[in-house]
Amino acid sequence: MKTSDLVFIGIKGSVIALSGASGQQVWATQLKGRGFVNVVLQKEAVLAACEGEIFCLDPLTGKARWQNPLKGFGIGLATIATECNPGGSLAPLLAEQRSHEGDGAGTVSTTV
């Protein structure tokens, strides 16, 4: 199997690899917590950020190559930008916005 045969999903503190052809789960790796996971594929590595930490996973096995707790930055949502994905992902921003819907925190008001 090749990395290009897989689809990577970040959900509830985990990264899951699915077969792009069948949708069958190939592997799942629990990272930290149960919150939103931002996932980016960079060449032959899966980068995942959750609960204020970043992880580098082997795309074929899901085994952690390294992790960095990003000490001193808290546990908020993080975006990941790479040469292959220079703008980062809007997913963390959208997740943060959804988490505030209904409590007024995401509401923008203007005064005329």
C-alpha cells in the first residue's frame, strides 16, 4: 500500500487512515484527549495537532515518529502549514467557530 492510497481523518483525539478505494480502516492512532484533530499530509508524514500538541505519524502504520507538546502555548486549536499546504487549514478555525455557536461568542455585531 502507498500513502497515496490512503485518506486520513482526524476525529476525537485520533487519526484514522482509510483505504481510498474501499473506505476500510487501515489503522487508527489515539493521540491525546477527545477533541478536534487537525491533520495535514506532508510528503511521507502525517502531521496532526490536537490539545495543544503536534504529532508526526508514519502514514502507512500510524506509529508516532515524534511529538512536541508546544509548551507554553496552551491547549487551543492549532493550524499546520507546510510547503505542500502553505496556507494551513481552515478546519481549526471553523471548529472553533462551531464550538462558540449558540453562546454568542461567535456573533459579530455592528453599530450604525
